[in-house]
Amino acid sequence: MKTFLTLDYELFFGRESGSAEACILSPTKQLLKVLDKVEAKAAFFVDVGYISRADELDCDQDAVSKVKLQIQELEAAGHDIQLHIHPHWEKSQWHDGAWKFELDFYKLSDFSKEEAHSIVKKYTDKLNSITKSRAIAYRAGGWCIQPFDHFSDALYESGIRIDSTVYKDGLNLSKFQGFDFRNSPNLAWWRFGDDPLTPEENGRFIELPISSSNVSPLFFWKFALVKKLGGIKHHSFGDGNAAPMSKSQLKRLLTQKSRTVASIDGYKSSMLNKFRNECEKQYGSEANLVLIGHPKSLTPYSLKALDKFLSSHSNDNYMTISQWYNSL
């Protein structure tokens, strides 16, 4: 089985963004201690809008310099550095030592096509200026990749050939977020053109979907309980807070079966073997287990669960996205 460890490398986007030290730098170092035990490499999808905006406003520069250095160290150690875009950074402001966000511009589709094109190019150029290699893979911030044709040309012109955003039957139609993957193909990977849900034999992009699984409402009740009462081992390393979930989305998760991504974050890491077993059963030798995580959302519990999982499956083929793409 091919296993991909992917991390969205970013701050929080709620009332408090949190610090780069607690949300990005320190938890990434803790994660690397676990990965190094089995010599596994990860793909870090860098939310480069943070770096770009901080450089434009000439603020938070001590933290940003450390983030840039860590990105370079990750690349030098053999990890992938890929593109992650949260476009609301374009409207973000730095006041009294803290970030203030305008989430009405959370999606690239909240901008004009020309503006979205400019954002993609600017952010890709910024990321490529930090690293030696060029980014070839993209993940949409908040999974908000639709409509893809709003910015697909910009991605392609910027050298992006792979997307890893879609997950089977994913759905969120809240005010700021918006994605509907209910018609996504039941495939390990596929080529596509301007719609990541529609396979095209000669499509110019490749979709490497995030693995996922069905969960009952009981899981999210347990999730909430351990977060509130589980003690420090269930506390995220990050010191910010997430943008609030819509009431309709929360109600759906707590009352209906839903689909969740295969995550190494927090209590979801308790399902790592479930994710792996379902992936292997469905795709056999062609299986691609694509795990997602966020340094900010890792916990002592989740790192221990990941450590145990990696040790139990040390013979799996842990690949970066670049390695996989070059092998096609």
C-alpha cells in the first residue's frame, strides 16, 4: 500500500489566529520526531498567503523568517513542499500584534476570475522563491475548490499538475465554506480537466483524493467529549481557534451519518487503522492511503496514535506526492 502523509501547514482562522511558534513551528518539530523513526516523508501544503501578506505589510517578520527557514529545512530533509491557498489573506490586517480576518473572501471564487488568477500566481511565485524545487501539487483551503475552472488556468500556468483536495462524498454548504463532492469518482486517482469530479482520460490535472470514511453521529459526540473532558493529551498544540462551524453543519454531524477525512489530527487519529483497512479493501494493490493533518491540530494523543500506526505498518510504502508523480 502507498501511504501519503499530508499536512496543511497554517495558522487558525477564528477570533485568534494563534502564533506561528505554537501552531506551525513547534508541532511540526514534534511530528518529525515520529516520522523519523520509520524514515517517512510527508507533503507539507504551505498556506503561503500568510507569508505573502506578512511580507506585504512588513509585520510578524520574526515568526515568518522562522517559518521560511523551517520550510527550507523540511525540503532539505526530503519532505514535499506544496501549494495551499487560503485567499482571505488578501483582505487580512495586522492590528495590535494580531491577525484580523475577513472571511467573506474565504474562497478563490469570492474573487473575480482575474483576481483569483493573480492570487494563484503571486502565491505560487512566493512559495517557489522560498524553496529550491517548484510546487507541483495544490490543495484548496477549506476544501473550497469549486468552481475549479474559476482558477484552473492559473494553477496550470503556475506549474501545478496535481490536486489533493477532493474526498469521497464530502459536503459543506455553510456561509463561508462551500464544497460538494457527492459525485466524486470511486477511484484511487484520476485525470481531469476543469472539473475535479469528472475523470478525463487525457486531462491536464491529476486528482489524488484524500482518503475518507463514513462515521456515525456518535463519533462526533465522543470527539466533543474527549476534547472537553479528556485532559491535556487531547489539547491541540496550536494556541488559536478555528472559525466557528455553522449551526446547520454542526447539527448535521451530530444527528446524521457523514463522511470524514482520514486525519491524523486529534481524536480522529483513533481511526487510522479503520481508514487503512477500508482503503486496502476497496482498492487492493492500487490503494493510495492519503492522510491529512494540521500541525496546529495535533495533540499528544494523536502523535502517540500516529507513532503506533506507523510502527505497525512500517512496511508500507510511504511516499511524497512528488515521488508518486514522477513514478507515473
